[in-house]
Amino acid sequence: MVLTLASQLPAVEFVSETAKSADALCESVGVGGRFDWYFGNDTWNSGAIAAIKNMGVRYIRVGALGEGVGNSDYWGYINRIHIETGVRCVANAWWSSESDLRAAVTALKPAGIYALEGVNEAFDNTGGPGGYANALALQKVLWSIGQDNGLDVYSWTLGGPASGHLDMPNSENWCSHGNIHPYHWYGNPDETYLSQRGSASLWQGFDGRDGHAGGTVPGFIGCIRAQEVPNKPLVATEIGWSSGNNAVGDVSVPASAKQRYYPRAMLECLNAGLERTFLFCLIEELDRDYGLAFDNGSLKPPGQAVANLLSLTKDPGTAFTAGALRYALQASVSGKCRNIYCYSRCLATQVDAGEYDYFRRHLVRSLPIRACFRPR
């Protein structure tokens, strides 16, 4: 299989680019959740494992240390998930002591731990429990633990606008990967943080058109590259959309839109060069309406859409180097055509011909588009 992604094309475009193996998409996608909470609920306990199997992801994001449960029991549960599903995990550190983190890494090695992650959504650089002065101080400890155990080390993440990365210190020497949470907002960038959350497409999150910018620096990638992590590979340990009424007030999207946006996010994050992207979240937490699966592990429509795309592109096969792919794309109306997926003789395209107004809650416009793909 071969995967090729094109972005923002006019009605007719001739393109030549380096193809990607289809399986590269499956390797780039994981899912996150509060597995320590799942452990404490009998239904979630087995439901999370069923959901991972049903979705077909290869990676999960977990907490290094459980909250409200015995850590040995929690680590045993993560080990069980690995044994029953084969997934590997990245463990978020939060403000945990070095001794606790080293114990967690030792306990999670049988669970396929491959990375540690810095503080989750630190809104500033202030330290927390564990005696750390700030997020950078913890990051240096994580780097030492990662080096000792052969693990990747992801940098901390921020909650809020992408421009917050411009105020964070450089962590290039203490991480293997820079880390972003590119939730997508839509509307007036002068409005409050929560009022903007939930934009129409991931595309906006990377070019600054929705206010994810600091001055002239565009979007999440531009902002983290400006100072914090200039050169290391990038990952996104959370991305997602809420639907319905939710307890924390995030702007919601219709369920039908959510079903489109998660697969689109998978493709566009890969297209943007992110090495791995974790969808948020596996099973519903605190009535926030982000969940991709029900408590019993059966998939909601957005989760099923994710599973379908992963199933379609799953093709480990024999290792090979993809060459150049030359093609022409023609659409029946002028629009933005992206995410051209081609394997063997099958083709699926996504064409943005409509836009959803999140504040007026209606589809602004919807145009039928036919796209024609021709190899050259």
C-alpha cells in the first residue's frame, strides 16, 4: 500500500511528492485516556481493553502513576492491556518524584512502555508537587530516567493558545520529541480560551488563521519551533473534539462532524510531519463528550470511523522505501482538496466544500464535489 497526502489544492493541480507507506498512518496513531480511572470501574476495566481491540490502535497514552488506586495494581492492569492487545504505552509523568517515576518505569517495562512525557498542560512554567521549581526541572529528571532505560522522552504540553509555547524555556537538550496539544478553535482570537475550542478542521490549527499564533508566528508548529523545541521531531499527545453539552464548557461539534474530524486529524497530523498523534479520548470521562467508545468497549460512530481507516491502511508488509508519486487531481468546483489516500486501485478523498458555524450552530454552505485522481 502507498499513502499520499495533498493539501490545499486548487480545482486542478499536478503534483509530485514522496509517497508514504499506508502502514505509516497506523504507526502514527494512538489513543489516550485515564486508565487509572478505568481500572477503578468494573465496566471500564474490561471495556477499555475491548475498545482498544475494536479500534485497532497500536499505542496508548497512560499516567505513569495511578490516582486513587494501589500503584502495583494499576501497573498490573496496564500490563494486562499490553498482554491482551499488544499496544505499547507512553506514560505521562505529571509532578511525580524521581523515585516514583523510576519505580513506574520498572513496573511498566513488561507493558511495553516506550516513552515518558513531561507535565500535562502546564498553563505556565510554575512547579508543582514533588519539589520541582518548574516544568523544565522535571523534564531534566525525565531525560535522565529515559536515558537510563532507553526510552523516548516527550516534552511537556501546554493548555491554551499555541502562543503559550513562545513563553516556555528551550527543552531541546532534555527531550527526544517536542509535544503539542493542537485542539482546534474557531472564531475571534480575542475571545476567551474555552469559547474558541472546536474549530471546523485541523487545517486551521497549523497556519494561525484561527488565532493560534503569537504575533507573526503561525500555529502550533511555528510556536513550539520558535524557541521551545526548534529541531527535534514532534508529537501530539492529545487531539480531539467534544460533542453535545459538556461539563467543562468546551465548544461542541455535531456528532456527524466529529465522525469526520477524527479521521481527518489522523491524516493531517501525519501530513504535517507529526511522528505520533494520540486521539482524545478512549472512553468518556467526567461527561466531557470526547469519548470514542462506550463504557462496554463498543465504538461510537467517530471511533468506528477511526477503526475503519486504520483497518484500511494496516499493511506492515515487507520494509521498503517509497518513491515519488506523480498525479493530477481535478475537482468539479474550486475548493480545498486534501488527504488523498491511494493504495493499490482504491482511492478516498476528502474535499472541504462546507463549513460549520459553531456559534450559530448551522452549516454555512455545502457543495457536492467530485474529485478525479489520475496517476501520471
